[in-house]
Amino acid sequence: MVNRVIAMVDKAEYKRRQYPPGTKVSSRAFGKDRRLPITSRWKQE
């Protein structure tokens, strides 16, 4: 189940990686690492 969810997230991020980079929100915002969401009322807790 966990592997399936990870695969689904990776597939969803495939198209995002093709877009030009946006505003940097953290040190991991650029590159191959997972991008932190900047929409949908996301809050770091």
C-alpha cells in the first residue's frame, strides 16, 4: 500500500517537474527532491 502511494505521488510530480521552477519555499524546493506544496492552504506544523 505504501509503495503504491509513493508511486502515485511520483507520477503526479512528473508533470510538475516539467514546469519552470516557481518561488523557492525551502532548501528542498528545487531539484529532484519532493516539492513542498505552496497552495491548498498548506501549513508546516
